Amino acid sequence: MEQPPFKVDKYYIKKVDADKKSIYCHHDIMGELLVPTHKHDKAQMLYAEGDVVFVTTETKSYFLPARHFIWIPSGVEHSIHPKSEQVMMRNLYFPVEKDEDEFYKSEGIYPVNNLLLQMMMFTNQWNGDLKKGSPSFVIAKAIKAILPQICHTNLPLELPQAKDARLGKILRYIENNLGETILFADVANEFGYSERSLYRLFQKDLKMSFIQYYTIRRILKAIELLLERKLSVKEVALEVGYNSVPTFSNTFFKILGQRPSDYLNGEEILERGK
């Protein structure tokens, strides 16, 4: 059966770079579960509401939860995979300027504070090209200008993709068993490695250790479950293999900068503010 073509035009991808000097603004309900791989000359600021969005580049898979944005520099190929068709995407595409701050040259995920949230919500009345000299252009440029001033924590909400097929099988095993406590020695034994050789494989292919990968993957899954609002914090902890709620809460805090309960309360505040 022939697959229907992707509705790429719906995301105005071809229009983003049409006017090289404008800031392009686009808000829309996703309506489907994939924006295929593409790139643009303008840098992209993507903020999502309603559910989790996965952004995949050539080397990494980023996890964008509620109340965070991802910065994608100019020319970076990426695809966008929302978990739900009802995700609202808010995009601002900025022309690259001379002598820009180093902040704008790297991919990253950052929390949205109240100031930035209000500014992003204000852009809801715009769509299309924001022309240089217009009030909307000035406001959008101000959003870009404050990012290096307020976004000091690039959160580790991304995981590298395995190049080695053997390691890919191990990562799928981890994915399928997040509800269990997975020990490195057991994984090595299960897949026929010595602990030393498996450690080297993780470091060579992913540039991180097993425990770093495993910890981040558990917390990313926990964020998904928290956003679904079907389980308590204790139940979420158990679902991602933590028998101790304090240990889970402390690990969550180290990665996201807030406690699981605070994250839930913050989401409620955002919902009421819409």
C-alpha cells in the first residue's frame, strides 16, 4: 500500500529561509507524528506544549519535555518526533548574525523560566515572517538576546545513538527492562562480554559509561510518565527501577534541577496559565 506523503508544507519548512533577514515564527498543533529530516539556514528555537517531543540529529536523540526549549543551530539536520499528535509546537527561526555569542553555536535543551514563558506565549499572535524594524521583530529578537543571559544550564536530556550494532542490541535491552534494576555485570554476562570490554565499548561508541547512559534513560522515561499524570511519584520511581523514592528524587534533581513533585506542580501552573 502506498504511504501518504508527509505534510512537510504544513510546517512551512520551505518558507523559513525564503526571507533571509526575517525572523520566522510558526505555531501549530502537530497533527502527525513526524517532521522528516530537514535543515535550514536559520537557527531554530523550539518550545513544545502538551507532551514530550523527540528531536533526532545525526549523532544524538534529544528529549524535549514540557516547559523546556531546544536550540538548534543553523545547518543542523534534524527530524522531529512528537509523542502525541496534539503537541503544540512554538517555533522561532533566527537569522545568523556576525560575531554571535557562543551560546547560539551549540545544540542544547534549557528550562523555560517565567519571563521566557510569558514572552513565548506573547508570540502566539504571530505567524510567518517578522520583518526587520517591526515591533514583533524587535520583541522576537529580544527573546533571542536574553537566552545567553538566563540559560546557564544545558540539561543532559539527550542520548547518543549507537553506531555499533552489538551495542544497539544492548541499548534495546536496557529500554525494554527499565522497570528492573539492571546491573552492569549482568548485562556483560548476558551479552557475552567481560566487564572491561563492555566498558570500553560504551566509552568508544557513546563517549559515556553504562551507568551514565542507564541513569539518563531512566530519568527520561520518568519524565514521560510524570507528564502522563497517571502514576504517583512513588509509582513512577518503581516503573523506572528505583525502589527508593528519595534516591529517585535526588537523581531526578541532579539531572533536571527540580524534584519530581515540583516538576508536576510546575506543569499544573503552566496548564492553568494558558
